Amino acid sequence: MTAKKQTDKRSRLKSRVTVNILITALISFSIMGIFICKTISYDITEQVKENLKDIAVIAAGDIDGDTMNSIDSESDPEYAVILDTLRKYEKTNCVDYIYTMKMQGDNLVFVVDADYDSHAPYGTAYKMLDEIRMALNGSVTADKTVSSDEWNKYISAYAPVYASDGSVAGIVGVDTFTDSIDHDMEIIRLHIICLIALFLCICLGLIFGFWADISKRDMLTGVMNYDSLVEQGDRLHKKKVLHEYSVIQLNIRNFKYINSEIGTSLGDVFLVLYANILSGYLGRDEYCARTGSDNFIILIRKGREEDLIEKMSETWIDMSAYNVEKTIQVPLRCGIYDITEKDTMQDSVNYSSVALKHSRSDNSNYITRFESSMLDSLVSDNKIIAEFRNALSSGEFQVYYQPKVNISTNELCGAEALVRWIKGDEVIPPNEFIPALEAEGLVTELDFYVFETVCRHICAWEDKKIKPVTISSNFSKLHLANPNFADSVLTITNKYGIAPELLEIELTESSGYANYDALTSFVRKMNQAKIHTSIDDFGTGYSSLSMLKDISVDVVKIDKSFLDKKEGDDSHQEKMLENVIRMINDLDRTVICEGIENESQLSFLRNADCSVVQGYYFDKPLPHDEFEKRLQNPHYS
Ligand code: C2E
Ligand code: MG
Ligand code: MG
């Protein structure tokens, strides 16, 4: 996945989570706000009711019940006395109106309204008597207690006024308009909204602070991510100190294999441990980022890169704490670029990528420093990659066959299929395009194309009654990371109904521990299907001898460099080659020497008991039609 795609994915995830957190916070705070408003509103109303009750009791105490009994009309002097008494309470605290009511038979009549602007006349039956009755529940005067209630937009409290004989002469009522409570509540609500807004701002601040940190980190390992490394590099560039650094692009060779061995979750644990070790080797002003999968970019002070790579190359990771009985050595691949004064951070990363890419196409050099000539080969590699699929479908890849000869009989005994890219009149050899295809992972398609072409050719020869020989096809080591590799080979074999002994799979000697188990398992499956297998370029890898012991390949192809070295008449080389051939013969494997170009090499190999050879001495790789003729004339003179 590219760094851009990762960033997009990350920011989408970030905004989704941020929005979710904000919505949750908003809902929670709103519920809390409503709850607080309700509680406060209830408390205020209760408090107002209590105050009104107190005032009603005091006002009732101030009115003489006997005087009240004697009042007949508004013009009674007692009326003015009561009015004066009640005016003391008017508009105090939360009081809007104070009034008295007098019992007249069953009727409750209004006596005094303390609000003289709007008071009702004495003796008039209160026009809202029925509503007052409802508000008083019809029994306030009888139970002699102070009551309070809400009535329309008023909160009212009522206290009986007693005459000297203990009878209830009337009721003193106190009203307050609930608007004042509403007004208070409005202010409280505003405060609560302000508080919620403040809390939300704090949440927002925390969330963005959190993301600001998270968005700079790689989610899995906790080291920096690509964007923040580039930002850091840009800062160093602004300070004009970036050229004091080198960039290393580091990749774990065969991580796919490690992942398939220990499983992807432990693969993640493995990466975390690895990133910790890597960061541990860095100084305070050196930086490391993971850019996805097993790829890391390191910004390190110039002169320290060799030391870091040496330490990292010796790294073993012990997985025993995770119930895996494995201590895994971590093989590296690195592209290094020494930053110059004119480079930006992005340039430097690009150049180190070019170096890394170059190291992928050169299996003998895993640590590669950038050289400007690499840019040219990058252009040509990109051209190869861009043209590959079209060329494959339009038949530009053709299969040549190089004969293998049994040197005791001088008879053709097999052939190796070798691919050529035919572009017009130009025949391009595989070494010019296979490394680029291998680095891009495209070579696997080509290998199966060649293998299927071989199967088709064998069928055609059989149809023409031409006796075929065993044909070997080269398969890149990349296939070993594919768990369906063996099945795919068998599917094609079955599709063409080819006798398995006519097919051979050549695998290049594996580089060390990494895909050893996958190689063993693949060879076992081929043995079961009776398809031959061979180890190509034997002697150029690390673990040749143990590989021979453990893996039951049918054929071992000794690399032509063994014979090249013999040119200098180095008797040690000769002895080694003789002994290697003897050992392979003793192990009951067929030994084939590649690259036989002259008579003296041939006689040496005859004496050394090598039975089969392949080389220009007998034939170069031949186009299909020429090889067909060779099949019909298999004897070499
Ligand atoms: P290889 O599999 O080791 O093939 C042998 C190479 O040695 C061939 O080169 C062949 O032409 C060359 N050779 C044979 N006899 C002599 C000789 O007497 N002297 C010299 N100097 N060279 C000799 P070629 O065809 O250029 O192939 C090079 C490599 O390309 C092959 O090495 C193989 O690794 C790779 N290759 C070729 N075809 C395929 C393919 O279809 N798939 C994959 N994955 N690799 C392929
Ligand atoms: Mg080969
Ligand atoms: Mg070879």
C-alpha cells in the first residue's frame, strides 16, 4: 500500500472517530444539561412555594380575623386597614400579589388585592372562583394549614385568617408570577449551555491533541509514520542541517515467509519488537518511521549508518515468550542515500527508494548505496514493467531450449526452457528483464507462461510423433511464498495430460534459512506427483550441503562459475568440483554441469563422473524449430 493511500485511510478513520466522539459527548452533555435544568427548576419552584407560604402565614397573622368578619364594603375603614397591612408585603421577595378572601356561606369571595392598580372590589364573587376552588382543592380553608399550588401562570400560597372565636374569617393568598422563575431558569439554562459549550471545547481540544499525537505515529509499532518523518526532515531542511544526515530505506528480506511461519498476528508482534530494537539503536536526533508492512525509513547522522546496519544485521528476535520455539534472524535489505545540501527530504527518500529497488534486483548485494546511474536503470526497469503484460499477451516472450547431453553416450537427454523477449528483430536475454520483473513480483506470471508453453510444445511433439525429452523450467524463488505454488504446477500438468517424468522444475538455491521449509514442502509434493525437481546454480548460495541432505531433489545443477574458476588451473577448485560431483552421485541425485564451452572441461567432467552437461560446447539455447530438429536428431558426433 502506498504512503498516500495509508494517509487517506488514516484521516478517514480519524474524522469518523472524531465525529463519533463529538456526537457522543454532545448527547451526554445535553442529557446532563436537561437533567440539571429539571432538578434546578424543581428546587427553585419548591423554594418559591416555601417563601410564599411563609409570607402568607405572616400576613394572615397581621390581619385581625374579627375585623375581617365585620367588613361589608370597600368603603369600610377596616378595609383600608387590611389593605395597608397587606401592602407591606407587596412586591417583596418573589411576591406579585397579596390578597384576602372571605368566606360568605359556601362562596369564597375576594376581599383585597394588595396590588392597588388592579385590585378587585370587595364583595364581588371572585370571577375565577371555580378556578380558585380547583387550585385550593376545595378544602384549604377547612384544614387550617397553609397550602400552595400552581394555578395558571401563578404559584400561590394560602393561609387561613382566624377570628377570635377560632372560626376561619377568610384566607390570605400570595401569588407570584411564574415568569420570574422562568426568567431565572432562562439564566440558569444559559449558564448550563455555556458550560456544555466549554466542556465540548475542552473535549475537542483533548481529541485534537490526542489525534495530533496519534496521527504522527505508526499505529502498530508506535514509531513515527511516513508523513511525520517527512515533516521532521523538512524541519531539518529549513534549519539547513538535513545534509548532515543519511536516509536508509530498510526492508526485512523474506518477511512474507516469516509471517507465514509464525502467523500474521505474531508477525505483527515481531514487527513491534523489531521496531523497538531499531529505535533503540538511534540517537536523540535520529528518526525512524515505518511506512507499512516490513518497510522502515531511517534518518540517521552521516557516518553512523554502517554501524546501525551492522547491528541490525546481527539481530535475532526471540519469540519464545509468545509460545513459538523460534529465534528468528532478521535478514535485511537496505537502500542508502547520503543527503546533499541541495536535496529536500522528499528527494532524499526517493533516492534511497531507488537504491533499495536496485538492491532488490541484485541478489548478491543487499545493502546498496544510491548512485546516479541507478536512475537510468530505474527508467529502463519501469519501461520493462510497463510493457510486460502487453508483451506477454501478444506473444513477444518465446521459449528457447538448451539441450542437456549425456556425455557417456553423447545423446540428447533433456533440455532447459529459457525465455527470450523478442522485440522486432531484437532478442533480449532474460538477465536484462527478469531482475526488474522479479523486483516487481511479475516474474511469477512469466514463469507459468513459460511452463505452460513447454507443456503445449511437448503435446505438439507427441502429436507429431517426435519423442520429447524431459524439459526443465525455471521458477523464481518468489513462488515459494505462494502456498498454492505446487497446486498451480499440478493443475497445468493435468490440463495438458503430460507424463510427469517429462517435466522438471528448476529452483535457484535458496538464500539461507528463509524459505527452506517452503522449498522442502514443495519438493515433497513434486516427488509425490513424480515431477522432477532440480536445484539450479548449486554452489552459489549459503547452505548447499544441508540442503542436499534435507531436500530430496532429483537433479543438482552445478553453476557454471565452478568451471570458470577451473580456467586458472586451480587444483583446489578441481578437487572441490570432483568431490562435489562424487557426493551428489553418492546421494543418488543426477548431477548436471552448466556452461561447458570446451573440450578440456568436457574431458575433466567425464573423468569426474559427471553424467550430464549443458553448454555452448554442444548447443546454445535453440529456438523452438531448431530444437525440434535436434529432438529428431538426438545424437552428437
Ligand atoms: P540459468 O537457469 O542458470 O540458465 C543457464 C544460463 O546459462 C542460460 O542463460 C544459458 O544460456 C547460459 N549458458 C548455458 N550454457 C552456457 C555456456 O556454455 N556458456 C555461457 N557463458 N553461458 C551458458 P540465459 O538463457 O541468458 O538465462 C539466464 C538466467 O535467466 C537463467 O539462468 C535463469 O536463471 C534465468 N531465466 C531464464 N529463463 C527463465 C524463466 O523462464 N524464468 C525464470 N524465473 N528465470 C529464467
Ligand atoms: Mg536454470
Ligand atoms: Mg543455472
